[in-house]
Amino acid sequence: MTLIQSIEKEVEEKCKSENNIFGYGIWTHHILSVVKYSKILATKLNADLEIVEISALLHDYASIKDKNMYEDHHIFSGEEAEKILKQFNYPQNKINHVKECIYSHRGSINKEKISKEAVCVADADAMAHIDNVPSLLYLAYCNHNLSIDEGSKWVSEKLKRSWNKLSDEAKEIIEKKYNNAQEILIINNF
């Protein structure tokens, strides 16, 4: 089993855990999408594919593992990534690069992306939101118990925030899905 396969297995197992407050859907409707888009962007931006893929797999790991780490999951996930990668004798300079990508992925934290790899992971995280509108609707209606109009507005605003943080390269890839989602979410007042 390769390093990537081992990390995939670890993250997916944590996603299956009953301690995971997001449910298994975070694997199927978020993590896998972040990995997909981060790899596309890594190729487009000539970034280190291994660093990008590992960072994408582990970017939300701490909050999946323990709900108490959610608020600062961008920090705790980097620490968890280091523990996991050290078990594989992964070079420290590459561990530091993975941690930097994870630390700066979060859209609500204004942290400068200082590498192409960090841009790939942060953009892919935002793109995954746009790519998985049904999971955001689920959050709005089932987790937050919002009304139809409130939920639609909440999802639309989340997508706008995600869109606004994207690089031009990422916008080019996801623009059609973004526009389609926003068109569907517009609240019609009769």
C-alpha cells in the first residue's frame, strides 16, 4: 500500500466513525471532491502533486476525528498530519509544506497562500462547496434547521464566499457550476 493509499484509508475510516459529526458524507461529498480539484489544479499550476493530494486528504482531518477541534481545525489538522506522516518517515521539509497547505486552506481565515500547493488546496476546498450543493442544502435544512428561504440564502452566501476566494484558474474550471447553482438558489418572490 502506498503512502497516499494509507492516508486515504485512514481518513475514510475516520469519516465512517460514529464520532464524526459530519457523517460519512464528508468523505463522499467533500474530501473526495477536494482531492479531485486539487489534483486538477496541481497539474494546471505545475504544483507538487504529492504534497497537494496529501494536504487535500488531511485538510479537515482533525474536525472529522474530534468535533472539539472544529473551530481551529486548520491548525489541528496540520498537527495531526504531521503525526501521521512521521509514522511513514516522511521528510520534515515536506511535512512542513503539507502543514502550510492545510493551515491556509480555510476560507474564513485570511491567511496568505505562500505556495502553488497551498493555492491548489484552498481553491479545491472552495470548489468542493460549489460542486456539492446538495450537501450544503443538507447542512442548511437538516443541521441548521433553516426555513426554505433562509436555507437557500445561506447556501447562496456560502457559495459566494467560496467563489470570491478562488484564483482565476479555479474560477475558469468551476464557473458554469457556480452560475447554475446560484440561478437555482435565487429566491422568487411571487
